[in-house]
Amino acid sequence: MKKIVISLVILGLVAVTTIGLLSSHVVEQSQLSLLRARLEKKKSIPVDHSKFPELQKKFTSPQQVTETCITCHNKTADQVIHSNHWNWEREEYIQGRGIVYLGKKNAINNFCIGVEGNEQSCAKCHIGFGMTAKGFSFTDPKNIDCLVCHDNTETYSKGNEMGGAPDPSVDLNKIAQNVGEPNRSNCGVCHFYGGGGNNVKHGDLEKSMFEPTRDIDVHMATTGPNFSCVECHTTVDHNISGKLYSLSSMNRNRATCEQCHTSNPHDSEILNKHTYKIACQTCHIPVYAKENATKVAWDWSTAGQLKDDKPYEVDDSDGNHTYLSIKGSFKWGKNLKPDYVWFNGTAEHYLLGDTIKDVSKPLVLNQLNGSYLDKESKIIPVKIHRAKQPYDPVTRLLIQPKLFAEKKGEGAFWKDFDWEKAAEVGMKDVNLPFSGKIEFIQTEMYWPLNHMVSSKDKSLTCTDCHTRDNSRLAGLNDFYMPARDYSPFIDYAGLTVVLLSFAGVFAHGTLRIVSSRKRKRGMNNEK
Amino acid sequence: MKNKVYIYRSFERFWHWMQAILIFFLAATGFEIHGVINFFGYANAVKYHSVAAYIFIILIVFAIFWHFATGEWKQYVPTLEHLRSQIDFYLVGIFRNAPHPTKKSVLSKLNPLQKLVYLALKILVIPTMVISGLLYMFYRYPQKGGIEGLNIDSINVIALFHTAGAFLLLAFIIVHLYLVTTGTTITSNLKAMITGYEEIETEEGSNEEKSNKTNLKEEVVNE
């Protein structure tokens, strides 16, 4: 008896120590407390721009403001002129292609297709002035639009189709005297409306992010940390970190969760191990387009229908366009579950002039590279935007149509509604051949989701992925995942063995009972 | 005549019951991790499964030491002798109230069929489970984390072995639990494993003569 007690006590102790060792963890306090301290400190601006005499004189053009800015900020213009916000492109190395200056000038998307020939209207989201169809100087510092990013009065706005110039109603003096670090509104005015409307492109960046609730985004929540964009998108010399892979290709200068949260953010070791292969966003952005719908499909092939010779629009109950004569038909989605892909931080792109290899399947315009076996790859959540857009079946080139013009007769699709004319003029503008034939091809774009981070309690849990049915990762099949995956052979063979054991035991037991009863009866009879 | 013999020593009984509890617990948590039951919650199942696995490994280390220190490992040396008659007993004799073909004793507590099955468990199934389980826990995701020497690209094969072993253990337990009832009386085996004592027939019988040749030691002890 003593022995039993002693060995029980020893094993109990061993068990307790094991459990203790296994569940103990080192909490990274320093990072978190540093962050808290930083957030609690009020930012103060070292200068009061309203006191500068240079900013008192009446500005009559936005260029005058810029010229005044750079008299003091005398190195800033050079920084800006080398930034991708100004150039609309980045120097990127793409496997198999070499060094490419990748940007809006040579990439094609499956929303409004491209900016080429449409600069006047697209320039509403360029940090410059004077962007007309041809001859914009990317080296003239006078054309830098300082105010669009640094206005802290929330009153600056660019005019429609003015080549990037501010709306005439804007009070340039007042704004120039109240400049500062960019707020959410400075970034959001372009980045929330990309593609010609709220939340058309990203899905996770839209107008609800101007003043988000905690449900929409834990970091930017006005009731919480109230982050501005540049809190995470840290900036050195006007080079803003973070970029989206719709228009970038290399794994560099990214804004990451780890820069604050480290790569071991969880108390649980097994969760930390998940970060080897799973991006933070995968679990912590369980849904996107939480407040307003995002565009998920765009069919250009239906564009051009007119009513009484006039373009028209059809809206859904939320006020989103489902049909526009100038653009075609759209599908929208709200509170969407992301799609999931492997991603190693590099991407390939369809560039203007590339020949489509296989027209029978959807053409991916920005292929995100990655796989389970690739050591840099992690699973990330994406929004997939699907479209049907024009291509030339003879040359197998995607078509850059001329879309916008001031008036009819210049071939612009949005005025003349003639695909062939728009394609002819548009392709001529970019010096590419056009056979005269137009067909529509299905295309896909992958938009990594990084915003609308949910609170801890709303993040994914184990069984969102680790489950037989409806796993979030049902589409990623290049690896074995516990609970989702099994070998049908082993499971069915195993189950058969177990059931046969039960059956055998049951049959044997029954026979024993029956035979023993018979024996007893026999013995009774003998008596 | 029948003697009360101390047949299972305290550590042996403790090891047996601890192992029983752990296997049941590992099966429950394991099949939850496998995605076929839902009881503890997935995260808990994973955590508990690991903790139970470590306890099991410690138990195994103690048990191995015990087996060699006491020489009890010899109990598991397989023999073909009487294997046939043991099988015949389970298939035929048991229904006719025939006596057990082999006698239980301190030096030979396992019948030939038990020797074979337990040995297979000890050298095939349990090692498979321990090794695949440790690989499952410590394998390195492709080129990241974990132990550098264990740079395994996929846990597919590991998981399949671990699952197959689990099914085998489950089948073993079902049959084992049933065969507990096939002792001298329905509960005699169970009582023996709880108290350590079992009433063992030491009378000279027809079967004893056969086993005399092979189990001389047993005879000595019985006398």
C-alpha cells in the first residue's frame, strides 16, 4: 500500500511539473508597455505654421503654396520627387523579367483598366498638379501637392477632371497655415475611393475607416488607440512603408504587424508556432467590407447599353451601382469571408503589352507567389476581384481603351460608347497594335487584406480551419492539416477494425451466455 | 486446490491503470484533434493531448526500467507452444466450460496469445505512437521553427501512422476489456489487476502435464 501511495505521489508530482512546464510562458511585456507609453503621449508639433509671414500672403495658385513650402523644407521636394506616390511607380525586380519600373503607367488592372490616356481624371489622386494627357513633368517640384497629404483642416479637396489641381473653392492660405502630419482623412480621400467609388478596390479600406468603431478596426478605433495611417506606415524621408501587391512585386519596405507585435505575440506557444506559416491577418481579419460593400466583380462586356441614346445607371438597395453604361455590370459584397492564398512577399504582374499565354482560363493580373514548401510563404487573406475585360483575340493583348475625354468624337468610350474606336485610340496612345477585333476575357486580381483588424474575441478560432467541413482553408491543399485532412483508407480501415472488434466481442459474449445457459439447463436436467 | 497468489505487484498495477487512463484520454483528445469528435474544444484537446503524451512517455520510461530491473520482460518472450490450444480455447473450449489451456503463475502470467499481442503492442504500436507523436510535436515546418534536424516537409505520413496506431489501440482496448471477463470467473482477472491477488489453480490437472515439460520453473513455484 505504501508503495502505491509513494509512486502515486511521485507520478502526481511529475505530472504537475510537466503541466507547469508546458503551460508556462514568457510574456513580452516591454514591447507592449513601450507601445502604451507612446500612445499615451500627446503629439506636439514643434512649429506653428500660422505664425509664418510667408504663409500670410494671398495664394492665387496651388503652385505658389508649394514654392513657399520648399523655401523652408528645402530637401523635401527632392524626397517627394523620388517617391512612388509622386512617380506612380517603383523600381522592382521581377523574376524572369528583370528590373521593371512597375506602376500605374504600365500595369493593367481589372477595374478601370489603366490610367494611360485618362490622366486628367485619374490625377484627382495624384499628389501633383497639372497632370494633363501628355507632357506632365515628373521633375518639376512646383507641381508637388503638399497640401493633399498635410492639410489638417479637413477642407482641402481636388477638383474633378482638373489634372490634380484643388477645387477652386479651397482656401489655400487657411490650409497652408494649418499643416501637419497626415491624418486618416488625408490618406483615405484617395485610398478609400480607388477605382471610382467608396471601397471599390480594397475591401478593407473605405470611408468607415475615417472614424472607425472598435468592431471595424481595433487599432484605428476612435474609442481605442485611434491610430492614424502613418502610425503603422512609418515614413522616412517621404518614403512611406507599406504597399499593395496590386502594384508591387518585391518583398521590401512593407508595413507589418510584427514591427509592433513581434513574431511571438501570443501567450500560447502553439499559436506562436502558427506564425511560421500563417500571417497575422489570416486569423485577425476574419471578415472584410464590414460596414460598406466592396466590388467583387466587374463585367465590362455589358457596358455601352443606352436608354434613349443616353447612358444610365442601375443601383442596388444600398446605393451601389450594379450597372453603369460607361463601365458595365458590377457585383458587390459586404461582410465577406476572405479567400486564402500562400504568399512569400513577391508578385508577378501582367504589364501593358504582355501576350496572354492561355486565353481559356482566367488571367491573373497580379499573381501572388508562394506555396507551402516555400520557406518565406505564409497564408494570407485576400479579396479576389473578378472581371471580364476587353482583349484583342488576334494579338492576345489586354486592351487599354481610351475611356475619358472632354467631348464626343475623340474615341473615348465614356462619350462615344464605341469599343472598337476606344480600343483603337487607347492602344495607339500606348503604342501597341490593335487588330480591330475585341473579345472579353475573365481576369482576376488578388488584393491582400491588411486592415479592418478584429478584436481578439472575434478572431478566427482553431476550428474555423481545423475542421472537416467548411474549413476556411479548404482551398489550400498542398499540405496536411490536422482535423481537415485524413486518409480515407486509414480512417475507413481503422473504423472497420474497431467495428469488427465490437462485433466479434459482442458475438463471442452472446455465444458464451447462450452456451452457459444451455449448460446450466443441462446440469439441472441431469439433477 | 486453489491458492491466493500475489501475481501483480504494486508498480505493475499502477502502471497498468495509469496506462489505461492515459490511453483513453489520449484517444478522446486525439480523435478530437483528428476532427471526428467534439468534446474538450480544439485548443484544449491539443494542449491536453500533449500533456498526457508527456506523462505517458515518463510512465513508459519508468515501466521499461521496471521490466528490466525485475526481469519481468521475460514474460513477453513469445512462444508458439500452446498458442494453438489457446486460440482453440477462445474459439471452442470457452463455450464448453473447458479449463484454460495454460496456467497462470507468477512467472508466467500471460498466455501465449497475450505474450504475442502485448509484445506487438510494446515493440510496434506504442513505439510507432511515441515516435510519430514526438515528430508531430517537434517537426519543423518547412525550413522554419522547431528542431533543425527534423526538417520534415509534411506531417502527412507522420499523421497517418499516428492515426493508424490510434485505431489499432482502440481495437485492442475493446477486445482487451472483453477478454478481462474470460478469467476463471467473470471478475477474477479484474480483481487481480486491482488487488494484485488472484486465486490460482495449483492442483495437478490434465493440462498441467503438458506444461510440465516447458514450464518446469512454474511447477517448482507451484509446489
